[in-house]
Amino acid sequence: MRSRFAAKITTAHFYMRFLIAPDKFKGSLTALAAAEAMARGISQYASETVIMPIADGGEGTAEAICSALGGKWVTMAARDPLGREVESRYAWLEDGTAVIDMSEASGLWRIGADERNPMRASTFGTGQLMADALQRGAKKLLIGLGGSATNDGGIGMAEALGYRFFDDAGELLTAIMPANLPHIARIQAPDTPVDLEILALCDVQNPLTGERGASRVFGPQKGADARMVEELDAGLAHLADVVASSLGCDFCNTPGAGAAGGFGFGLLSFCNAQIRSGFETLAAILHLEEQIAQSDIVLAGEGRLDPQTLEGKGPAGVAALAHKHGKRVFAFAGAIAEDPRLADLFERTFAITPTGMPLEEAMRKAAQLLEESVAQAAPFFSKPTA
């Protein structure tokens, strides 16, 4: 299905076709809002501008796909990471595919900074969204991983889908959370298993446990201190052992199993899911490569360009496709790390935040700053950088 999301602005100066394909500017602009701001910045110069917001499997994946394919939103009540009922939504496409951002119900944005506690945070709410899609007759699930407040290995999601967890005494554990991980002795699958194609979209390759695992790499940003990190890592290792004995599968070391606090592992283990590159999947849905091939200049962007950008993030994927077709690609970001590899990735990068501007102010003015930065960068688009 071809993308139905393409906004064109016609005025002439460069007589060039610009493709604007940013990811979100986390905490300040959705990918769509960023693309619209960039389009305003270049509108007086470009002969044609096409905006195509992207995502890499993290927050904004459902919005990008829903906008591109003309889907509709399903709104429902679900639990946030701490068990409070909140209004949540997921996208429903014409072909019966449901697209869920796990951050919608289980995201870090759902809780205050003083509430962060990955020993309590659960993915139960995401499981509720999945269960609702299944009840509606979904033929396929696309689940974007990223931005989670959780580190539960997907046990909350599994409980919402009918899995049952028992302790050494054979007692049923209810309202399970990471603090329960060491006490799980047996897992019972539901009578009706999840039986449809599920793709887990992510942009990281981390295994479930160990030095590069979910707890050690991502736990601290979710509120875990050093002792908690060790407890969470041990708990997930124990979960992997129990999953192997109860369900007969072992995905502990599968790349991406550690995504979203081990939610990748949970989808693999409890839902027979497959892990796919978030960016590559979205790029195929949007026919992004075709759009790049038809353009003269490509503008990419995200909140911060740094070494993580090089590890499968959206702007890196856009740049790779632009290079493949010999297109010039420029990137805009709120902040840019000192990394020479970024210079190889983009013809030029532009930090939109003025020196000395407080972060809170920069985030509040992000759309204005991005628009102005693109307009000011226009002279660099007219000819290749020397």
C-alpha cells in the first residue's frame, strides 16, 4: 500500500524536490510536528516538498504508520506502569493490522520523575491493548518497543494475555511485577494461545541480561540504582530459566530481547513474536526508498544525534538510503554529540538550540527553533559542501 501522507508546498527558488523525513524530537515534537516545522522553514526555497515522518520502532511508530496508511485510532482504558487506569490508544489499519506503541500505556512519560521505580513498573497495560486488538479480530500485530518505564521481561503483558505465574508453593502470583521475578517457579500458558503474526519493532540489539542487558544498560534511566540493577538483572535471568523449563524456549541472548526492559524477550517467549528492525519495517511500509530516489535533497532529524544514532536509529537509516541513491542528506537536532562518524553520515549537521538556552526553554520553542534553523541552513542546500 502506498503512503497517503505527503504534504506538498509549491514555490520556486532552488527548483529542487526536498524530502523531509525526521524522527521525533523526544519530549518536545512528534515526528509529524518536526516534519511540518522543517517544511515551513524550507517552503520559500523549494519547488516541491514532501514530508514523511518516520520512526524506528520507538515512540511514534503507531502514529507514523497510522498517518501514512490512513488508519484509525482505537481508544480504550488501560493501566499505566504503576497500575493506574489511563486513556490509551492504538492504530487499526484497513487490512486488520493493529499497531501498538508499548510506550502508550507502559511508557516513561506516563509517570513522574519521582515515581520511577522499575521494581514495580509493569507492562500489563500494553498486554491489555494487545488483548483488545485480538478480541477485535486483528490479523497481525506490529508492536513498537521503546520509551518504556518497565523492566519486567514482559510478565505484566503475559498476565494480561492469560498466562499464570506460580511460586515454589504452587500459589498463584497476581498483579505480578519485577519484584516478583525471583519467586516465579512455574509458568502456565493460557488455554487459547496467542496465534497470529506479531512483529516486535525495535532499534537495539541488546540481549536480556548481562553487561549489555536490559537492566544494566537501560535500568538507570528508569530509576534503578546500582543495587536495583543487580536485582533486576538476576530476576530476568531467573525468568529466562523458568521460561525455558515451563515453555521450552530460550531467547535470553537473542538480539533485541533486552529492548524495552526485556519486553522483546516477553514477546518472543509468550507470543511467538519475531523481532524486526523498526526503521526497515517502517521504511518498507512508507516506500521511503522510492521517495528518496525521487528527491534531490533529504532532510533528517531527531532530538539528539550521538553514537546511538549510528545503531539503527531513524536518521542513520534515512542517511544510508540517501547515500545508496547518491542523494545529499542534512540532519537537524536539538543537540549533537562530538563524534566524527556523524560527519560521514550526513553532509552537514545543524544543532537548533542556541548556545546557552536552557533545556526547558529549548524544548518549549522546539518547533520555532527547528523552522528557523532549516531556513538559515538554506544556503547549504544550493550546492554541495566544499
